Amino acid sequence: MSHLRYSRKKRLMGEINVVPYIDVMLVLLIIFMVTAPLLSQGVKIDLPQAPAEVLPDEDKEPFVVTVDAGGDYYLNDDREAAASARDIEVKARAVLRRNPEVPFLVRGDGAAAYADVVRAMVLLQAAGVESVGLVTESP
């Protein structure tokens, strides 16, 4: 007695189930939205407001000297104040030697003494910087 076997051929499904990927994407989105504000670092300063034109976006990372309300100087995004005015001059000179096209900016707190902001500009000029920009906020 021969036993006939009938086997059904399973059809392959050519679709990708994307539902798990969407769930993972949404979880990652929520994680990034929660952690992004925690990652911002820097010195808290209140920039003066002035109607100024926005500088063209360049690929070069600027060298920024920040002056806080207490008259302390910070370089770029450092959280600790510069040890001395000489440090600012030496680092600016080194950056200028490596890349003369780097923009140099002074970011002064609105409550900072005018003399402290001018001193930062003088330190950059003593390092050989020809052009110094001032950072403001749009009103």
C-alpha cells in the first residue's frame, strides 16, 4: 500500500516586519530627547542683545574667549577659568600658528566690566590676532 504524501509548499514571505524597528526607534528618540539637555556644558553668561548680522557658517571651529560677570576668562568650552592672562595669549598664538584662518571671538557677559572684555581683546591682539569678533544674542 503506497501512502501518498501531499506536502504543501510553504510560500516565502518577502516582506520585512518593521514594527519592532519602529518601537526601538521611538525608545531611542525618547532617550535622546531626555539626555540632550543634560549634555550642554559651559559657563553661564548673559550675552548682551544687539541687532547684528549672523556670521557666515564656516567649517572652521572658532577660538572663543568667554568673560563672565566676575571677570574670569574661559577658553572655548572649558568649565574652568584660565589660570592667567598669559595662558590665553600662549594658546591663541599656538592656534594662530597652526591655522591662521581660525576666527577669534570674545563672548562677554552683559554684566561683565567693559575693561575685562577689552582686556580679552588686547590679549588676543598681543598674540598676533588681527581681527577679533564679539558674540551677541539677537533681541
